[in-house]
Amino acid sequence: YPVASNDTEYLRNINKCEGESSCNKSTETLQQNGIIKMEYEGISRKYSKNEFEQKSLLTSLSTYFCWSVLFIFALLREFLRKHGIEKNLAAAERPEQKDFVPLFSQFESIYERNCYMRVRDVFERPITSAPGATVKLLDRYSEDYNWNYKYTESETEVINVGSYNYMGFAETDGLCGKEAAAIIDEQGLSTCCSIQQLGFSKAQHDLEKLTAQFLGVDDAICFSMGFAVNSLNTPCLADENSIIISDQFNHASLILGSRMSGATVRVFKHDDMTDLEKVIRDAIVYGNPKTKKPFTKILIIVEGIYSMEGSICNLPAIIALKKKYGAYIYLDEAHSIGALGRRGRGVVDYWGCDPRDVDILMGTFTKSFSAAGGYIAGDKRLINYIRANSAATIYALPMSPPIAQQIISSIKVMMGLDGTNDGAIRRQRLRRNTHYFRKHLKRMGCVVYGSDDSPIVPIMLYYPSKCGFWGREMLKRRVGIVVVSFPATNITESRIRICLSAAHTKEMLNFVLDAIKEVAEASNILSYRIKQKHANLEIDW
């Protein structure tokens, strides 16, 4: 849809595009300069292509060398610790712990004590305010290399680009917070039992109906924990006679759920439709290796936006493969729901597809809705089956009423049911912030992954030694970021991850960009080739 220069023009364009048809009626697809152009019944749409910079061989080798040195010194410290030579007594195992059963493997234990502990100060930072556009951090320091912390009585307020507050609903005041607090007097805090024992609150019932209406499907079921939506419901949808075909960068909850299902699991290259089709064909041709019979079900599991890559899945192509081979689609919209699409309905809305072409729509309320829990939506028969058979409804607690009300209020804002255009304005601001920020980074020379439409912005560092440096230096400049390294990413792809919000102002983004430029120059991560490639990139606000 057209990118507007102001909120009023954006709303006019929204009304103009309401008549756009589904992706099944596309007439033309063009790719030029990283932009995918599609035309639907005479209305043109533009999509940003996922971009992944190829690492040089020298970068890969030097990163492996960096890790090798780190592990050599880790083993050396373990040797010194074992013989009582190391001075840091906090890292030594106490005598009463020596007969305890190990909770981690030897590698995990060595890695955490000697690699992670070196940079623990850039993680697990306690906050004292709502994680909005800014956040307050408790000041702390360590005298034993991050094993223990001492807290001062001071706080530091920083610009928050680390939280998944895409739509800016993480607020201490406003309509959502007031309505969530008011419902406590009416419905309390919890039913104190599982859903199948005594049911759930009226607020959760209303939320499920509103979620189905928001997504444009028959029914929906909500759960109190986002991780459990994937890990406990995937086993309901597949068994030992099924095959799950999973994107290589799918979330840990999807991986855990796939393993618990007992199904055969095959992985395809990230967002590679050619490889996906090959895996599907192999599954059909060779069948189940356990029973030597054909699979009874082929379930394709993908995400809308991938949280570490900032990429958007090619949903129209996946739907085409699903229809061609009779498969099913499980779409995890944890990061895309609310943040993508002209109506904020996720990657399905972003591509203009029919939500009924996706068999299982999953999402969480922890990101765009600034709450907790998640949902599964789709055909009414599917939802009834999950209600009766999911471990999350048999054993887990239902959603807390004030949390459900927070989500109801935010969805109503996004749908315009609150009587304002605040939801449309928030979506426009998020899209504008995303394009503005990503283009500035590229013109600066940063290696940025993903799509220009994605509010998740990974900036590649490659070397693990730069993670701690970036976390500390950005904090000195009053910017809160997230640094990510192995095992959360590939061992050669350490990075920082920026999450943009509709609550960020232009002044905030410029402040963050200035800080990034200073630290990027100091850590030597800027690419001259990328800077030259995007030297003439037009940046609009």
C-alpha cells in the first residue's frame, strides 16, 4: 500500500486499499532493487525483499579463531579453578555441592562459567518502569566478574530499542491500562484452576471471540503462556504417522513441540521455497521411515517474522505449495501480528492472503499487545479439537482477567472499535520508523539483515568479543539494546538486535543512530561496500 507522509494521508490510503483482493488474484510480480512489486486488480503493492549479506571467508575464519581463543582460555581457567589457583572464589564449587547431580552438560557448564559470565552484565538488567519508548534501569556493579551484583540507589533512563513493544501499548496510563485495572474488581485475578476443571473468565471468552473477528476466521482459543501455545499444542496436531517440515530458524518452542509430537521432523533452508518443495516431494515419495507407509499428514511450520533474522516469510509461495501437495500450514505470528499489514493482522494481511488458506494461525499477545499469553485460530472444528485435547487446556491455568482485558482494549484500538483512528496512526508510525531507521543504517554502512518492512533490525557484529563492548558502550550513551550470540545464533553471526516501536519519535531514532554510528566506528563494523551501494538512498520521514 502507498507509504504516506502524514497520518491523514495514510488513513485515506487505508480506505482506498480496503477493496484489495487476496493473493490468489495477483496478476503480475516484479523484482527490482530489492523491492517485490505485486498488482491486485489494478492496485499496486510493494514489498521489501529479505536481505542477507554473505560473509567473507576471512570473516568466518577470524570469527572461528576468536571463539577458539575464548574456549582455550575457558579450559585454562577450569584447570586453574580445579586446582584452587584461581582467586575468584565465587566461581569455585562449594564442598557441599560436589555430590550434586549435574544439571547441565560439561560443555554447557564450561561455556556459562567462562564465556557467558564475562558478558553477563549486558544481560538480565533489572528495570523499574514500563518497557516503553524509554525504560529505567537499576544501576549495579560487580566486584567478582559478574558472579554477584551490588545495587546502588540510582537509576538510569535509556531509550528502549530492545523490547518487543511494536505498537507502543507498554504504557503506565491510557485506555488499555485503565480498563485492565478496572476489571480486577469485577472478575478478580485468576480462576485458580485449569480450563477443563472450572472453565475460564468472561474476559477470556470475550477475547477469544474478538481475536477470531480480528483475524477473520471462525474461532480462536487463548492461552496464558506464549511458549506453551507452540510446545503443548503442536503434539495435538501431529503424531508418529505425520511429518513436520520446519524452517531452520523456527523458534525453540516450535522445535520442542515438534519433538514432543513424535512426528518425523525435516528442516528446510530458511525461506527457501525450492528446498521446501524438495523436502515435501521426498516426504511423499519415500514415506514414513518408521512404518514404511505414506505419511498421513504433512505439516509445514513457519513464522511470520523471524525474531533473529528480521525476515518475513514468503507466505503466498508457501500457500501455493500447500495446495499443490495437500499439506497443512502452521503459521507462528508471534512477532508479525499487529506489526504487519494494513490492518495490523499480521503477515497474512501483509501479503493480502486469505486467512482461511492458513490452517493454523498462531500468535502471542506479548509483543504488539504488551500483555501475556497467546492464541490459536482457525476452523471451528480445529479449535474444538484443541479445547478437548490440548495439554494447555487440561493442565494449565487460563488467562488472568486483567491481562485478557489489556489485550481486548488494544485490539479494539487496532480495529478502530474505540471510536478513534489511533490504531491506524500507530501502524503508520511503526512503518515509517522502520523504513527511516533501516535506511539510515544501510547508508551508514551497517550490515543489516531482513526485510525493510520488518521492525526487527539485526545489525551484524560477527565477533563474540564485540557483543559485550556494544552492550556497555550503548548503555553509556543511554541506549538500551539487545546483543545476541551463540547459541541463540550461528556461531559466526553474533549481532545486536534493534526492535522499533510506534512510540519512538524521530528525535529518539536520531539519538540512537548517532550512538550506533559512534560505536560502529569504534568497533570497526562498517562496510565500505555497503556504504557505497546505498550512498544515494533516499530517506523520507
